[in-house]
Amino acid sequence: MGLPAERVGVRTPSLYKHVDSLDALQWGVGRSGPDAVRAIAEAYQAVTYEAVQILLDAVAGFGLTDERAIDAVRALRTVIHGFVGLVSNDAFQIERDPADSYRFVVDTLINGMRAEAAIGGPDTAPLHAGEGP
């Protein structure tokens, strides 16, 4: 269950709240075909919702505005999902441990959240064509 939990970005115990075992997950909780696909999709959605709630709780400790807390959670989910996907596809070929890079990017996000909380609010000006990142 560790690998499926890692792939959806939650801790293994959280996955057990939605699926009894790896065997149950692999066999769609005893179902096959459309029923299995629906069961797996529902479990994935529930785990994803729980992961978002956990991240929102964690980000709350930075004192961000509601808008920036949502932005921070989206940034974290993007980094976690993307990095784990790249590692699982063996996409990092340069001689440096990806774990070191992962810590760096997470620390960079943490520093960004601290800085955002220190300035006290979001820049809500919309991006226009040709502007921004």
C-alpha cells in the first residue's frame, strides 16, 4: 500500500481509510469491469480530497490569506505530484540525488509562503496576454 499511497500523495494509513488492502485495491474491492473502475475512481477522489484537506491544514500555519493558502496548496500539489511522477519515470539523469533536489524545491516553497505571509496579501492583478510567467 505504500507505493499507491505515495503515488496519490498521501500517507499509507490515510489510504487504509478508503481501501482495506492492496489486494482490494488491485481487484476493485472485489469487483471487476465498470464497477471496479468506479470503486477505484471514488477511492482516488476521496484520498485526493483528504490530501487537499491535510495540505490546507498545514498551510494554515503560515497565516496566509485564503486566496494565497489555496495558491500554496496548488503549488505544493503540483510539486509533489510532478516530482514523484518524474522520479517514478526515472527522469532525473544528472548525477545528484533527486531527494536533495526535492528537499530544495519544498524548502523554496516554504520560504515563498513565509515571504508571502510577511507581506500580507496576494497580488490579485490579472495576467494579460504577454505578461507574467
